[in-house]
Amino acid sequence: MNQPIGAVPAAKRALGFWMATALVVGNIIGAGIFVMPAALAPFGLNALTGWLVTVAGCACLAIAFADLARRFPHDDGPYAYTQRAFGPAAAFIVMWCYWVSVWVANAAIAIGVVGYVMFFAPSVAAGTVLPPLIALALVWAFVLINLRGVRTAGWVQVLTTLLKLVPQAAVVLLGVVLLLTHPHVYKEHLPPNPASWREVASVSSIALFAMLGIECATIPAARVHDPQRTIPRATLAGTLLAALIYICISVVPMLLIPQHELAASNAPFADLFAQRLGGNWGAVLAAFVAISGLGALNGWTLVIGEVTQTMAKHRGFPPALAKENAHAAPARAFIFTGIVTSIMLLFNYVGSVAQMFVFLSLIATNLTLPLYLIDALAVLRLRSAPGAAPAPTLLRAAAAILAALYCGWILYGIAARPLLAGIGFGLAGVPVYLWSLHREKQAAAAAGTLS
């Protein structure tokens, strides 16, 4: 029990600190934040309170994941942490829910990117066939990139992460310039919503989708160089950097665009620049935002391939999904998850971008919560695990408790329809787990017969 679970040779550990941090930041800051102002517009200023709660909760979750990575550096990520703390059944169900959440999230990200493509290509928005086809093309483009191996995907992630910081800096700069030169504009479109903790809870549930990814440095743990130091540092640095950016840029469109216009926008930041600066500035920003979403799609494609391979190695999925190609990439895992992502995308491509995005993001958030909750509790359960690195300090234990409470708060804020959809997806994992147990018993019986 105290031996490394799913340990991998050092030769395959190609992700260093900057790539791991870029994976965290790149997956957190995707298309989500750029569609989020429209999704949160109906909640008014309660959205700001919800963001603060989300950032605080995610910081606690990041501390919990960092502590597990520090104490069990040679385990292959959350699957192994959960198995140590609560056994193989809990590990499978938790990772099954997370696995589903990632391909649902990839569908939402692809839809969000197409929303910004619509801004500078209106002909795309006019049709009913082109938007889903473009989204599908994006999904499969990054499957192909990840088939080239983790090193290639890592460099793509570093490049797109650097590019995606450009629109964030531009939004902050525009907000500061307007505050200094025309401060009255921030009072012209104040949302009328009264303070409401129910709305804050709903905002927290939606906003958490934009922060999903705090765990991403731990998922490919078997491919991270010097995991005991790299994973905790990358997790904390990436989460805090993303949180700082989110707080800075969330308030600007909310106060500068009328609430009803913001709620109906497919590309709120591009609309903001087009209104305030005119010319082609909106299209320029839309292009950078699209790049940001592409970086997230690349990072999450890498993550879902790793999760699928890990589950196959732990015998939850067919062993064939763990096989690697000549670039040490789990090729069959990438192709399989590309197919299920495509199916989810096509079945949900109805309504406005904001509506589709909110629905899929809430399902993804709901399915990620079991991983966040269980691994926060694992920090407490494994405090005295023999043979591990020193137990967490009182501060880290307190952060784990707060992270668990935060997960309960998010569950309270999720609407009924996506909650039921998430529960349905989660329950679908039970027969898969029972099938894997049956297959193991058959294999054991066959081995006993041969011996």
C-alpha cells in the first residue's frame, strides 16, 4: 500500500516546471473566461462575490492537490491518491466522473471558440452546419497534435499560454484607461440585481468551470520531471496566476456593457473592444481569444488521454487503451475520447453559444466535484500514512477542510437539469466498474487453470 502506485520510469518524464505550469494556466484560462461574462450577466454584481468565493475555494483545492503530490510524488496522480485513501472502487467511480467531465468540457470549449470565430466571420453564425463542423475540426486537430507525444503537446501549450495572456492584458489596460479618463462610464450600466446568496451559489457553480484545471499538473504525474517539487509548485503558481487574472478582467465587461446586451453576446470581450475602440479591435481580440481556447483544448486533450490511459492501467478500461505509439502517446485513448467528445458536441449544438456553454460547463463542473471532494478528504485520511512524506501541516489540513466545504457549496448552486445529467453520467460508470471486476475474475480464473 505504501509503494508507489502506477509509477513510471524517469525516462518518460518530459514535463518540467514551465510546461506543467503552462498546463495548469492554459487549461484554466481557456475559452471559458471569455464566454463567462455573458453567462454570468443575469446575476449582476452577485457575480463578483461568486468569483471571490470561487477563487478562495480553488486556492484551497490547489493546496490539497499540491500536498498529495508532495507526499506521494511517484504515484500516477489522483487515481492513485484516491485508491490509497478510499480503495479501488472509489478511485474508479471518481475518475470515471472526471473522465466524462473532461470530454464534456472539451465539447464546451470547442463551442466557446466557435463563438469567437463567429465574431469575425459572420457567415459562420448564419449557417447551422458550419459551426459544429468547425468545432469538430478543432477537437480532432488537437487529437492529432497529442498523438505526436507529450513533448509536442507541451510546447504547443507553452506557446498558446503566452499568446492567451495578450487579450487579458488588453482588457485590464482598457479598464484602467477608462477608469482614469472616463470614470463615469462605470456607473452608467450598473446591474440592478439585489444581493442574493442563492445567486452567489449559482455563480460559483458556473464560475468553477472557468477554474477547472487546478489539478492538471497532477493528472500526467507519471510524465512530470521531479514530481515532488514540480507538481506542487506548478499547481499553486498556475492557480494563483489564473485567479489573479480572472479577478482583474471579470469586472470590466460587467460594468461597461448593458446587462441585457452582455447576456446575449457570443463574444463579450470582442464586443467590448468594438464598442469602446471601434475599427477592427474587436476582431483582433476575438482572434487572440480563439487562440486561448485552442490552448485549453490542447491541454485538456492531453489530460483526457492521460486519464484514459491511467484507468486502463488500473484495469478499469480495456488494456488496449493504455497502449502507446512510437511517440509514447496513448494513441487509442486519444482517438476513443475524440469520438465521445464529438458525439457530446453534436448532440448539444442547439441554442445560443452562451446557453450551450452554460449547460455543458455545469455538467462538467458537477462531474469534477467528486474528484475535488475525495482528494480534499484524502489529504485528511492519509495524514498518518506510513512511508509517505511528512504529514500536512495544520494550515494544509485546514485548507483541505475548507476545500471539502467549498465542494458542498458548489453542489448547492448547480441547477436541477445539469445536476441530474451529471448524476446520470456518474451512475453509468457503475456497470462499467462491475464489468471490469468480472473481467478481472475471469482473467484470474484462467490464470489459475493454466497454472
